[in-house]
Amino acid sequence: MKMRGMKKVKLIAGVMTAVMLLPMFSGCSKTKEVSNVVKADDPWYESVRIKIDRDIRENEEEGLGGICMSKDYIFYMYCMTPDRGSSSRTVLDTYDFNGKLLSRRNVKCTEDYNIMNIYSLTSDPEGKKLNAAVWYHSFSGKNDYKFIDIDAASGEVTDVKDLFTGRAVEALADNSSLSNIHTVGEYEILEMYVFNGGIMSYQLLLYKGNEFLADLDLSTTQLRVLLEGYSVNETQGSIYAYGYEKSDIIRMEFDIHSGRLKSKNHVESTDGSTVNFWEYNMTASGDMCRIDSLGNIVKIDVNTMTPETVIDTNWYTPYFYQPNSEKKMFSSGVLNCDENSALIWDQETVVYACDDVKSAEYFRILRKAEKNPNAGKKIIELALPTFSGITEYLSRAIYEFNNTDDEYLIRIWDKSKSGYATTALDFYYPQESRDQELNEQQIFKMIQELKGDETPDLVLSIQKNHAMRDEIFMDLTDFLDPEVMDKQYGNIIEAGRLGGKLYFLPVTLEIEGLVTNEELVKDGAVGITFDDFDKMVQDKLNGFSPYDYPESKVYNKRSFILSCVDTKRAIEGDRIEFGTDQFRATAQYAKANIKYNNLEDTPEDVINSWTRYRGECYYTKIGDYLGFVRSCFRTKSRYTIIGTPSVDAAGPRFKALETISVSANTDVKDGCKKFINFLFSGRAFDSAECNFMQIVTNREIMDRNIESLAKHNNESYGWYETNIKSGVFIPAPDVDKAFGYKYATDEMAESFKKSLASISIYYYEDYSIVQFMDEELAPYYAGDRSLDDAIRYLNDRVTKYVREM
């Protein structure tokens, strides 16, 4: 076991040797020779972000909507369904490219029809006439699919045509239903689901100018999934579509007149790589576009199947994509995009209480400027690991700084300018599920690049011990102006010191500990010993561990050990030493008291059982104020955050989720200092509601944030309780216990602020060291190795790993 582990580390280090040697050949310069300045001919797009405010009245529910653009206007049409007793109506909103709502009109339908759903919406170039594919519903109960023309100025429907008539009816497959409609220029493609004996297949119907052309022949394909993305080549008389056949993405070419399948090919780019279509969405013009977490917009060239950047993140000031969580989720898509403009759609979904989901949607409008308005500004280059997102708090600070500062402009460093896709899939799979080993490799590579002379100025989220050196980062002691420092929780700032220096400042953080009823601990206690912890479990928690509760993914040896052991401290001394009293006590307690080795060993029915006991002491990691509220067992008691079990009853600890550092090689130190003070002052939120879901170090901002989140939470929970009492819905048994939904109280806010003012232990988990711990402790748990041997093997492996860094 020992030799295999050591060999693995050596191999990883060997693969990265070339990267490590880069600084040796990059020259001796320790400062940039030429300051970067924005040039007048640098591309630039003016950007506007609009929160969509729909005209939704009491008892109305929104159906599907459609968005389109003309040369000068953005049209947004949406319909209201009568599900709650009101009459149906459809609204047409018109915006200019500055985000101003120019008009709002009810769409006037013909005869006794109402629009129930909108499948597509297009505009003529002048913005005078709109065309839509809709589901029409009459008061007599008749439902029809129609193409309709709408006068944009009045909202009046001027012409109506049946979707399915004549040859289209003859072509329509049995047991089919309309799924989606895409428009490409003058063409409309109707995607149909066909059900036959429980098996679903597809049908594609092609129209031009609302007139049926052909049924595209899919009879010789075996499509598992039909993908978005269509293109038309009228010279060749072809239309192209894409889908999954078996395990391959295929490109299908059809005759535009007859629908005959001309060819079917496996999709590869010109360099032989496969395009991941799941990361792209189809725009109104039929292009397949991808917007990543940093704001880069990429389009697939349909001739070469190669991604090409259309708009670079550094050509405008984007709202960076934010990491998803269980409480707040984000997704984005490109609605229209060319070299001169783009229309981006963003959705934000927040869950404050059970069944009360708050959604907000935004347009982002980009228009190319004739000349760069930032010409002459000094550039601050910002680097971050490519897999990480940027939280709402930090993203807004960058956005507002770029929009308001007259001297500097923040850009993303070229070597970290590729973000991850922000498709709907990411809505359901947050960043923590990404490949951790790949993330570690990217961080390693980035640290090596920071040792060269071509470095960025600001660096986000690098906390590895071997990067905390004077030749890589500046000491940020006294970087914050006195009036800004006075606003901070100084204990949190100071906790990050290494060797007396601050190589980074924590921007957002996560608190780890036991949320405990104050009656269970001694007055003023900030921690608990292993003996007292075990006694509390047996005497006051009915024998149930604070790690064992409904929906818990931490009732296992691995999670318990990581919550009590600090790998950062183990490697900071003159020699590596895991044989501390704390490590031994933690490993022994885990072996004796916790059944499952890791999350993978824990049965799903155990994790998902809402009937499991939940007591007055609850282990958790808290990333925002509502995380603390939900961790409290009941509303009327008083709770505090204490440290996890330790030999010296140490207090709770925190991990920095985002940090900011200044490169030792920067030539814009004053600009970096200016931005950092802007960030930590909270000025980006001077006129904004502080409802972000992060914990930050600014006391004044946190006071506003706690108040805002409590208000939203209590409104949602009040709505939830009202609906239960009125019988609108019946919640699942124990759902409140499982997820901790409750009112937030003033006492909770007071306790949370008290914890923020007292935490002083910063920790950092090195993924590689955690893997070593898993591997070396497994034989100890199984009874095949003594704890002394496990510690000795672990010390050897970590010593070798640290030396090679």
C-alpha cells in the first residue's frame, strides 16, 4: 500500500515536471516590462442587464414565452394560463437596446381564441410585424396549433394559419405530439414526439414561411436523443440536424425540398476532437452557441464543426457565472449572437422554504461600440482556476468596479480565460461534483505559471501552502485602508496568516462546526472534548450522533475525520507529523463509533430516511446565514456554533471558499490595492439588496445580508404555513425536520454574528493529502494495520508529496 501510493505521487510529479521547469526558462525579470493599457481599437461591447418584470396579476400563472429581436427592438411575448380561475391573456413587451421598456400591450386574438403557449417568435428586420407559432384555445374548448402574425405596434393578431393542414396532416405520424419549434431564417422546424407501444421516437417537419415543405426522413436513423442545432444551405438545397445515435453524435443532411436523407456522419471537428453538444444551445438564427462561466461566447462553425469565439469575455463587462448550491441556482443561454450584438438570457432560482421557489430572469444585451470607451485605462489581469465559478458577491464587485473606475479595468488573464459551460445541465450538477483530481492538476499548473515573469496581477482562490511564498504573492498586511479594515471581522482576516504574512484575503467563507442548543454546553464554551461529546450523545441526544440525521451525507468515518483533523497544520512545521493526540483520538473515535467508512458505503435508504432522529446538536458546514437557521433544531431555543470534537475543546473553524491575492510580479500594485479596497468596502452593494447567499468579512454588509435573507425566508415560510393551514397542499411527513425549514429569529441573527466575531481557526483541505489519509486509514479500520503504522505510512507519503511541490 505504501509503495503503491508513493509511486502514484511520483508519477503525477513526473508528468508535471515540464510545467515545473517553466519558470527556470522564462527569464529573470521579476516585474512586467510594459504596462498593459486598453487601446482605442480594442473590441468592446456596451452591455445592459435587465431584470424581466412580467405583468402577472393575482391568480394568474405564466405559460411559455417567446423572445426575438429586430434591428432596434427586443420583443418578449408571454401568456397567462387560467389555471387559477382567471381568464387567459397574452402580453407583448417591447424593449430598446438600452433596456428601457417602451411598451406593454395585451395581444388581441381573433374570434374567441386565447393563446395558451408560445413555441416560437420572430420579427421582421424593422420590428413592425411578428410571427409566432402558438397553441390556440377557444372558449368552446377547441384547441389548435396556429401560425399567427401580430402587429408589433398595436398587439393585434392580423393573420392566422393552421400548423397542420393539407400535406402536413398527411405527413403527421400517428400518436405524435408537438415538442418544440425552431426557426432558422425563413424556415421552421417542428420537432415531434412519436409514441409507439411505449417506445418514443422523433419526427421532423420542415416549413418555410409558415408553409409545409417536407417530412425529414428519419426512418434509417436510430436516434436516442435529438439535439438542438439546425442550419440551412440553400445553394446545396440542404438542411442539417444533429442527434445521438447509439453513443455517437451524428450530423444528418436532408434535401430541403423532399426531406430525403442525403447523408449521415459522425460529428468531429477538423482537429479530430468531438464537440460536446450538451454544452450548447440553439439561437434564434439556428446557430449552436455556448456561453461559459466567464462570459465567453463560442459558436460552432457548421462547416468544420470547430468552436469559434464570437465574443470574448474581455470585450465587455460580464456578470460572471456563480456556483450553484442547493438553495440558489443559475443557468444561462444565448438567444441571439453575431459579431455586432448578442442577447443573453439568465435565470436565477432561489429556494427559501419548502415548495416556495422564487425565480428571476434577466436579459443581457451586448452591442458593439465603434471605439473602446475604456481607452487609456490600465489593465488589471485577474486569474482564477478555470473550473471555479465566481460568487455573486465577488462578481458584482468586479462588474461595478469596471463600470465606475476611471483609471483601471479588470480583465481575465489569458491563461485562465476558459470557463465551464453554463447550460441547463449545470443547473442540476453544481461545481462540487466536478472532477476533483482534474481541478487539482489545474491548480498545480497555475501555481507553476505564477512563478514566471508573465504573471497576472490578481489571483483568486489559490490557498496551497507551497504557493504561499514571497516570490509568488505579496504580503497583504496593511493593504486594506484603515476605514475599510474597521468594517471587517478582523479575526477572520488575521486567521489566514502564514509565517506572520497575509498572502491572501478571504472573500467568501464557510463555517464548520456543531450548531448546538446553548443548554447542552457550558456557559461560554466554544468547543467540546471527545469525552464530553460522547457523553452528550449518550445522555442528551438519545444515542444519536450530531452527524447522523435525515439527509445526512456525513455520517461516515471519512467525513468525521476530515471535520476534526487539520491537514494544513500537519504540514506547516519543520517536519510532517500526523501523529498528534488530535489525529489519534479522531481515528480511534471514528473506528469505534461510526459504522460506515465513507459516503459510498452509506446505503441510500439510510441517507434519505426522513424519520431518522434529529437532535439539538447538528454538525454542518455553513455557507450563508440561512444555513445556520436551518441547522437550528427549533425556533424558540438559543443556539451557538461550537467546534467539532477535539482534545483541547477548540472552537469552530472556517474555510475560505474564495480568496484574493496579489502577484509579486504585478506592475499595477496601486490598481490591485484600489480594487481590493473597493471589494472589501462593500461599495458594490451600496444601492443593491444584499440577498446574496455567501458569508463575507464585512460586518456592515453581513448585517444587511442577514436582515435581507431573514425577511425573504420568513415571507416564504409564512406562505408555506398559510398554504398548509388552508389545505392547498399537504407536506410530506418530517420534511421540516429533514431540511430545517423554519422562521429566522432575532436571537438566531445575534448568535450567528457572535460566531462570526469569534471564529479564529482557518483550515484548508489539500485533496491529495486527503486521498493519502483515506488510503492509509482503510487497513486500520479493517483491523489489518495498527494506527501507529498508518500514521508512519501517511507521514512518509505526505513528506514526499510536499518535497515534490
